[in-house]
Amino acid sequence: MTVLKRFRLEALLEQDFKLDAIKHAQAEMPREAVGLVVDGAYWPCKNIADAPQQHFVLDPHDYAKAMFAGTIEAIVHSHPEGTPPSECDRKACKQSKLPWYVYSVPDNLWSTIHP
């Protein structure tokens, strides 16, 4: 019974960060939103890319603040045009050594990439 309760709690925590990430993605449209999962919670960050409608660059100051606030567990970003994770996403995920969650805004679909 303990395993079942733990699974439900983890599922709720994951859903909570995804709901916050969806709100951030919708607020940033048509730009890609970017954030982190820090200790199970969504941490919104600034996208400082030169072409934020096409890709993201996570503000290093936001990353540093998140790192001091807790454990960075994943990177989250949106695809406003609804494309699946790109090859660039996959390479960057591998380099980051963190899971990536990619939210396709028009499809309301999540993809997960593992390093």
C-alpha cells in the first residue's frame, strides 16, 4: 500500500509542475517558454534567444538562482508551433545530463527526452 500512495503523490507532483509550465507557455506565446523543475516544482526562466519564436536560450542568471534554491531535476520548454522535440533538443538534453520535458502548445501534448 505504501508504494501505491507514493506513486500517486509523485504523479500529482509531476502534474503540478506541468500545469504551471503550461500557464507559462501560454503567457509567452508566440515565444518558446523555458523553465526548470526544481525540487519537483516548476521554476519559470527567461528565454534570452535572439529568435525566441524558434528556439530558446535559458538565462544563466535564472539557472544560477534555481541552482541555489534547490536541486534542478529537469529542463522544460515549449514548442509554440507544435513540433516534436528536435534533434537539437536531443543533443542538448544529452549534454545537460538532465531529462527534458517539451510541451507542444497547439496539441496540448508532452514529450520527454532522457539523456
